[in-house]
Amino acid sequence: MLYSFLRVVVLSFVALVLCACGGTSSAKKGTANAIVSTTENEQVNEFATQNPHPTPSAFDMSDWDIEGADPRVGEVMEFDALREQHVTPNGSGWRHELKIKSEKRVAMTDVYEDFQANIKVEMSDGSKAIVAQHHAGDTGTIMKLYVSDTSEAGFSANTAGATSDSVASNGIFDVYVRLAREGGGEDKHFLSTIISGQAIDFRVINDHGFVTVSGFGEVFSRTVKDSAKSYLKFGNYLQAQHPQTRENVENSEDWAAFYASQNIIENVITFSDISYQRLVD
């Protein structure tokens, strides 16, 4: 009996020592979470694994404007464009998003940003949404992450050899990124395919205009076109676009009828494990 008691005491003491040792290291405040090469078009394969993932309750909402209702639901952020039906000038569909406040916007070359999240997609067949983007100061865009069940094609195979589905309204969603080139035009990078209910582990780093995006083991980098008042957005921007013809429905008053005609009745994008670091020069 005495031996058993002493054995429990010793084991408990060892466990406490190990826990204390394991918690002594910490990252310096303000240090970058990843180091990104500045070589043009170089794929970046090394991403830091020590970056903490604050929950939405710890997410600093003071940097952000909300398009629609507050998306925080417990420990996740839930964006539902069909419910919120937020309309913006020059928009191409209903929105429910967060975006950096106008007074905090700077050029891509004047900021280091690291955004990452697990993004669960629950969408009706034939839907197309932009779930994260760097927007230019005007109506242009610099980086866009799409989830799309349309006929859009023209993708090269990813590094694993997988190709896009590019079949409209069959319940298979292509996940891809568009990056604006510094000299004009844009590159389109295919990441993977998913079905409704699955998720994307996504990360985008802007290192003073050199942008790296990753998801599904794919990594793409390039120097992008700059904008003096660029800003990050994420959430749910549901495109009012015909899945077969990819023609946009221009009038916002026609969007409700369009979504109904395509039987687009579900469109919820859920962000969890959200991490965002922003260091302005």
C-alpha cells in the first residue's frame, strides 16, 4: 500500500515538471509567423506551425466592418449570404462578409498580413462564392479564393495531377485562386475539388506585395498588382451568375428570383481556427 502511494506521488511530480518545461517557450510579440521568399513565382513550401489560432471571441473586431449581421456563433464565424442579402454598389451577388475598415487600408507593399482559417462549405449545387479576397481601392481585386460549381474551365492540373471538374450544377465544387499580376492580367490556380459539407484549410500571406496562398497542399506565390488602399475581406460573396453560361445577373432586384430559379437554397460558409496577423509599416 505504501509503495503504491509513493509511486502515484512520484509520477504526479514528474508530470508536473514536464508540463512546466513544455510551457516555457513563447514567440516574441510582433514577430512574423512565416518567412516568405521574395523570389518571383517561387513556390513556398515551408509554413510555420507555431502560429496560435485565436477563437472568434478573441478576434479583434475593431479592425473590421461587417456587411450583414455579426457572424460570430460560439467559437466559429458563420456567413450566410442568402439570409443577410447584403447589397453593395457594383456587386455581383448577395454578401455576408468582414472587411478591413476604410481608415486602416494601405497599399499591399506597406503591410505584412497572415490570414488562415478552416473554411467549411455548405452550398447548393450550381453555387459560386468568393470566400476570401484582397480587394483593391477601386472595384478591382488582387487575390480571390473561389468555391464554384460552374462550367468554368482553363485550369492547369495541380501539383498532385488532379484537374478541375468544370461541370455546372453537379455538386462538385472547384476550389481555386485568382492572383492579379503586377504587370496586368491575372493567374488562375486550381487547388482541389470538394463537395458540400467539406472544408478547406486555407492560408494567405501578403509580404509587402509578394503574396503566397496555400490549400490542399498546393502553394502559389507571386508579386501582385498593388493598390494604395487595398484591404482584406472574408466571408461569403454569393455570385449571381448562371452556372452553365457564367453570365452575371446585373440587377440586384433580380437576384432573389435568379437564386430561386437555380434552386440555390443553401449557402453557409463557416470559418473556424481563424488566425490573422497584420503589421503595417
